[in-house]
Amino acid sequence: MSQSSIVATNDQVPCRLSYYKLSEKGKLWVIIATFSQVYVLSLVPPTYLLNIYSVVVTVACPLIATVLPGLFAYTYVKQNYDQEQTTKCEQWYGFIYACFGLFIMPLFLMLTIYLV
């Protein structure tokens, strides 16, 4: 990363919106929205919540366990290809692992829908 790109990014306003930096009116709206979401979810019957939870977990687990680590490994090896002694084939191992996670996610989702 060049020095000019570091200076250019330091001059910009950070993209992250913190709750503590909101105005009092903004904090009030965040509190009202959070309370409303909790209240609406408390009205949903437990069996529907279980179904929703199982579908969300079925999608999130392969993403967290295979896709994200595979893509991180792929980008790390790709960026450090010149510095490390890796072959061209080893560069794609992370990408293949991420594709495997994307392949098994619909399978897990189908099994979850049929079993719940």
C-alpha cells in the first residue's frame, strides 16, 4: 500500500456508524426499533421460531466453517504468492474449499427443510 493511499483514506470520515456517536433522537429511534423487533419476535409461536432458527443456522454454518476460511486462505496465498514457495495448484486450494462449502449449503438446507 502506498503512502498516498494511506493519507487519502485517513482524511475521510470513517464508514462505521457507532451508537455512541448518534444524536439523542437517533439513539431513541435505535432503542425503539430494537424493542419493536424483540416484541414482534416474542409474539411468534416457538415452533415457527425453531423453523426460522434451523434455516438460518443451516445457511450460516457452512458459510462460517468453509466459505469464509477458504476465501481468506485464497486471498492470503494470492497476495503472498511471490514471497512464499507455493505452486500454482496450491494457490487454488482455498478457493476449492470455499466452493465445496457453497456446494454443501443447498444440500444442508434441503435436509433441514425436509426434516423440520
